[in-house]
Amino acid sequence: MGVYHLLLKTITNFMLTIRRPLWLLILILILAFGVRIAGAPAYTDAALQDDHKDYHVIAGNLVTGHDYVQVAGFAYGRQPAWPYLLASVYLIGGVHTTVGAWLLALLGTLTVAVTWQVGYRIGTLIRRPRQNRLPVVMGVTAALIAALDPFLIAQDQALLAESFYTLGLMTFLFLLLRSESRRTSAWLGALLGLLTLIRSNGITFLLTLILQRRRWLLIAIAVLIIVLIPWSLRNWVVIGSPTPLAPQMGQLILGCYNSFTINEPEAAGMWLYPRELPEGTPYNGLDYLAREQAWAQKGVEVIRANLSAVPRMMAQRVARWLLQPVFISRPLLDPRLLALQPPFYIFLLIASLAGTVFLLMERRWRILWLCFSLLLPTAITVALLYGEARFRTPYHPLLACLAAVVIGKLVR
């Protein structure tokens, strides 16, 4: 009998010390999935518009064999990873927004799980003697913040590529936190390729890779090239553009640099579709690639004529990216999510800044340099083009990890 009680006590202690964090993670993941899938009933086909509708139509056309076509015709300006992933679940569950909503909720939940791992890993790297609980506390805190983040919830309730992109970005960060090896470098190259195929600006994280990886960098770049070659060849054959990036530089440049964004205060930091601008309408009748080239040339002309305004516009874009308090991801978004976004972002910003101060005080240069190198590519892109909360939200899990530093230091 004594042996039985001893065995039972040993198992109980093991469960309490090892399994409790796992069960807590499971509860957080259930919570994350629940708050995200709650918006599915209100997300009908009739509510689709703009980018949401394009992705839905492309995925549906891929399932039905009607090629890579969106609402306005051939999808020149869409990277393939998200439409093809969406098409794969539509193939199983049918071409319905509800099916897409379940996929989005799953991707958001996986992001919370990776945030747990990143928080735990950072806690392991910064803990001191007698701070054995720090990694678990940081993992729990970061995951809980990410699970309840109203920006991430809003993002994970719309058929946009950002949910997939955020998961890829956090996985990229998790791999960067690991020690350098051939295998890790190969995975980083593959993941960078995936980020590029989700959104064209994913390629900018090559800068992060260069800043963070000295050994085995060529392996990562080689794998990146291998991942991107098939889509590059497809673009070369189908649209005559031998690049893995969607040919949309013209609409980006002219959409950001035009008479309205330069002269109107309410348009500061915004992007406007050139089809609706005086500078862009004369070229609306051209085919896609010719129109993009014409728009790009016109945008460069506008920049040259207004060079003195460029620094001000860059500052406005960065400020808009950092400080925009609301992210409206779709029509009829739950008003409670909109109301929660400003106070939550104030909390997240203050807590993450406090966590950064803690890391500075303890001279955790590696973590700080990693965070800076991950933020730098997007900050440059935002300054040059345009910024809004939609481009900041993928970084919210990282901010949650920085905020978790404060909680971890307070819990002894």
C-alpha cells in the first residue's frame, strides 16, 4: 500500500510540475480559438468586399478549375500562398466563408501556440539563478495576451493573408532564437520563401536574416531561391514577369505619392488606388503590366517634383503605423472589438516598452538586437510606402512577448 501511495504521489507531483503548463496552454488555445470562431456566423458571402472578396474568389476559382482569377480578372497582384491554402480547405469543406473562418481561427490559435514558445524561449535566455519559473510565466503571459488581443482577433476574422503571415513571422522569430545550425538555416530560408509567397514584402526579412545569421547564411539563401523558383517560372511563362513578387510596384508608388497624399492632411500616410487618382486615370485603359509601368513612372515624377515633402510623409507613415489605434478588418466587425482596441493597444505599448527597458537594464543585447532587426524591414517599407495598424498587427505577438518580460520579472 505504501508503494502504491508513493507511486501515486510521484505521478501527481510530476503532473503538477510538468503537465500543468501544458494544460494551461491547452486552455489558452481553446480560449483563443473560441473568441476567433465566434465571429464566423456574421461573416457571410454577402459581407465580402475588396481584398477579402478577391481572395475568396481566387480560391473558389482554383477549386472549380477556372484558373488564378479574382473579381476584376486575372490575379496579377496576388501572391499565391494564401489563395492556395484557402483553396485547399475549400476543396474539403466547400467554397463558403464559414470554412475560411474555421481556417483563420486555426491559424490564429497556432500563432498563440508559437507565441507561447517564443515567450518561453526568451524567458529561458534571460532568466537568472533562482528564476526557474520565469520561462513558464513569460510563455503563459505572452500567449494569454496574444489570445485576447482584439487586433489579432479582428485580423483572424477576415479572409486576409495577414493571419497566415503572422503565424509565419512568429515561427521565423522562434527559429532565429535557436542556435545556429545547417538545419535551422535551411528552415529559415524555406520560411522566408513562404513569407514572400504570402505577401511580397516578406522578402524584406532577408535583411533580418543577414543581420542575424553569419554562419550558414548561404544555405538559407539557397533554400530561399529554391522555394521561389517555381512561382518565378510560372510568372515568367504566364504573365511575362520573371520574378516571384506580384508586379504591383506602380500602384504602390503612385498610390503613396500623389497630389492628394502630399497636400491633404487627412490622407497623411495613406495609400490610394491610382485608378481613382487624377495622376492615374489616364492609364486605366492599358493592360495590367503596361499600366503598372506607367503608374511607376508617374509616381517617380511626383516624387521628384515634391522631394521636400518626402521626409514629412515618411514620418507621418511611421507614426500612422505605430499609433493608429483601430484596425477595421472587415465590414460589420463586432463593435466590442473596435471599442477594446484603443485601450488594449495603450496597455500593450506601455507594457512592451517597459519590457524593453528591463532588457536594456539587464543588457540583454541579443534579444534587443533580434527584435530591432525583425522590426527594421517593415519600418523601412512603411516609411517608403504607407503604414497602418494592419501592418503593425503581425508584430503584436512579439510585443506580447516583450510585455511578458515585465510580468515575469514581477512574479518571483
